[in-house]
Amino acid sequence: MTGGQEADGIPLEMQGAYADMAALYEDVARNMTVVLDVHAGMGLVPSCSKGCDACCHQLVLSTVAEAREMAHALESLEPAPRSLVAGRIDHWLEVTGPLRHALQQANDETLDEVVDTMAAQYWQQRIPCPFLVERACILHDARPLACRQHHALGDPVHCGEADGQNVDQMEAMEDLFFLAQDAITGEDAEIGIFPELVAMLSESRHP
Ligand code: SF4
């Protein structure tokens, strides 16, 4: 058992010792249902919906395990959509080259500051995630934990505003995100920029 905790008075329980990422995501989904039900009981329903894609223009970090899951999902796509996404990944690598270069130059002392600066510049440029196709995640079932955790409350117009500071989130979802990441261990738990990790893990992504 990885453990549980109370978040906003909501009990979160992760089973732990997952056979694979599908099992982890299943457990996350089970906990998310609890969180959403409790909020619904208080009249708080997320405003997120398909086609609302502001959060898919942010810098997304993930573990290697999450990126590998996406890389496998990418291989399962039909040739046409796979080719489309592979092309978008190539374009994303090109567009984000200078930002990623700055990150590579960071050391332990400067890393947090460089990541914050990168996230701000990334957001200013509104760089779309390479998996965002027709305003929806083309591999939604394989999306990383950071994307699963995002549940905005209130007017979705705030999600597209300058710094996103006016977006109310469900705190319990954030706690669930950290519990889930804690369940990933070893080299699989190393953190990187999500699309970059997927690109590294899917070098034969072009059909
Ligand atoms: S992986 Fe999917 S949900 Fe996450 S940012 Fe990219 S398109 Fe959006």
C-alpha cells in the first residue's frame, strides 16, 4: 500500500505496487471519482470540457514512466494520425529548442529558477502540446498525471489569462497527483519535459 491521506477532508487511498501504468492510472481515476463526487455534493463542478484547451499550452513535466506510456500509445495509432503527431513532435522540438537549451545549462542551484522562467516563457508563447489535435488530446487515455490533475473551477475564461492566477483548482487533485507520482520509483521516476521525454522514447515514431 503506498498510502493515503486526507485532502480537503477527502480520503485519498492509493493501492501501491502497481503492475503497470495502466493500473496506476486506474487507481488515480478511482480516487478522482471520489474527489469529484465530494465537490459535486458541495455544488462545485469543474468547468473543463472537450475543446477547452488553454491548459494544453503550458509547460508539462512528467516522469519517464508517464512519457513511456504515451510513447507506447503513440505507436498504437493508425499511420495517418501517428504521422501527424510525429510531425507535431518534430515541430515542437524545433520551436522549443532555445527554451530546452537554457534548461540543459541549469545546475542544481539554478534549476528551479530556470524551470520557472521557462514555464513563464512557454506560456507567453502559447506553445501547443504536440498531442493537441483539433483542440483535444489525441491520446487522452495515456495523458500524464499533470494533465489528469487539472480541474478548473469557475469561469474557464480565466484559464487563458496571462498567468492563470485566477483559476481555482481542486486542491485534493493536486494531493492525489503527488501521491500517484510517489508510487513511481527508480529511474522511471526521473522528471523531464513531457513531450521531450516522449520524443526520446519514441525515436521510431514516424510510421
Ligand atoms: S498530453 Fe494531452 S492533455 Fe496533456 S497537455 Fe498534451 S494534449 Fe493536453
